[in-house]
Amino acid sequence: MDQLKSVFKALIVICAIIVVIPANGQDLAKKANSFLNTLSTELRAQAQFDFEHAERFNWNFVPIARKGPSFRDFNVEQKNAAISLLRASLSDQGYQKARAIIELENVLKVLEKRAPADKYRDPLNYHISIFGEPSSSKEWGWRFEGHHISLNFSSLRGVLISSTPSFFGSNPGIVPGGEKKGTQVLKKEMELGFLLLNSLDGGQLKIAHFSEKAPSEIITGNSRKASLLNPTGIEFGELNAVQKKIFMQLLDVYIRNYASEFSEKFLAKIKTGGIDDLHFAWAGSLKPGSGHYYRIQGKSLLIEYDNTQNNSNHVHTVVRDLSNDFGEDVLKGHYQKQDHHH
């Protein structure tokens, strides 16, 4: 019982911190260094890796042993600095989504009837890793990760060049009972997906709906590189005006999770690649309550949504930049220029 009380006390501290930190400030290097400077020598050694270290690409979204210290290792000052870095890396929408997903760990602990001392479901079990030396002149990156969240950021010369892969999941998809009954963290992702699906006419549906059965997981998993999937589904250009509006609203739900400056650039890149080249594909049930899956994809983008596990009440979503996950495309150009100058 005492251990359970201590967990709740820690959560109260985190919630208090969340309230007082404003959701602004894009000087991520400064915030990352502020976080690192709060750490002991031992914790800093656990948190920081070389930028080229293979760990930077070792992302996942399930409960596994992770490198990098977690919130269980942090004191109040360290938690404060870590949350400040996270808030500055996301939009308020994205940050509130992450916070709600973390809070679902408490719901799962009750639903799964876990003992108070059991740490498998733990809202403090989210890890931070810093790659390279946070700097406004060089390349560096960082990751926030735990159950159902993996957020990977890459920066070059003080500019956020990548915020993908980014994963948000929700279990339960809709909380079935208790204090949080009815909570649906990824509600818009589901509702707009079905709204777009159900707006399609018979001919359009034949193109978009590629399988009666939904895949049991996002198809790309936690692969280092993602690529276009087949079949591609229905093209944006084949939609009517109302359908296009819904499609763009759905796209916004994912892209607007990122810090505004980055999300604007990402959206501009997607549009430059050709909005008409974007496709929408669906598998599984045409109604909520049974397994369903959809994806949006184009030359530079893949978004996957899957809700099949736990009697179709367990959602996984991912956004991949097909050319620039982990900032690889931008960094490649940067390194080539450096080599040329040498």
C-alpha cells in the first residue's frame, strides 16, 4: 500500500509540473542541456549516447527493458527539465496526447489486477535518451519512449529537421469502466477515419477497402526504414470536395502533434510531393467495434492506424517520413557538403 501511495505522490508531482510549464520555446538544445545539467554523473552517462550510436535507431513502443534513465530515476528538478524538453518538442495537442497515454498505465494496472508493487504498468516508466551534444550549431537528437509512446527528434544547426518515427498508442482504446470510463485518447484518429470511409461511394470503397480482415498490427512495426505499402488505396484526387476536407482534417490530426514550426514544414513537404499523390486505404470492419485498420501514404509519408487487439479496443498509430526518418535525408546532404568542402 505504501508503494502505491508513493507512485500516486510521484504522479501528483508530475501533474503539478505539467500545469506550470508553458507550452512554448523551441530552443531545444538549451532545454536538452538544462535537462542534462540536472543529472548526476551516473544518470548522465546512462542518458547520453554518441549521435552515431546504433541506439538512436533502436525505437519501440511495447513494454520492454530500455536504455536511458526513466522518470522513476528522476527527482523533481530532473522531471521538471525533462517535461520542459518534451513540451517544447511537441504541440500542445501532441503533448496532451502523450500525457493522456501515460496516465492510461494506471488504468491498465487496475484492469489487469496487478499488485501495487508491480512495475510492468507504471506511469513513471518512460525513458529519455540524448544523442550527441545538444547544440545550436551541430547535429544532435533525443528520444522520449515507453509503453505506447516513441517520439524521435533530430536537430541540425538549431533547427528541428525530423520528428519521426513517432508512435502513439492507446490501451484501452476506450476505457471501459472506473474513474476514467469513456476516455478515448485517440478519438479523432478513429472518428475521422470512419467518417472518411463512410463518405465513399460504392466505386470508391472498392478501391479503398483492400481486405475484409485488418492486420493484427501496424505493418511497418518498429522497422528502422519504412516504405510504401500495397495496395495503395484511393487517391486524394479521386475524392470529392467534402471527402477531401475530411481527408485533410484526418491528416492534420497526425501532423499537428508536432511543434508548430516543424509541423508547418512537414505539411509543406507533403504538399510539395503532391497532395493528389496521397492515398487512403482501409482494411477490416466498416463499423467501429470490430478490427479495423487504415493508412495514408504518399511519396514522403506513411501514416498507419490499427485497432484489432484486445477485442478491437487497443489502438496503435505511427507516422513515418519515408525519406527523412531520424533526419537521415537532411543529414546525408549536410555530410556530403562537409566532405565536399574538405
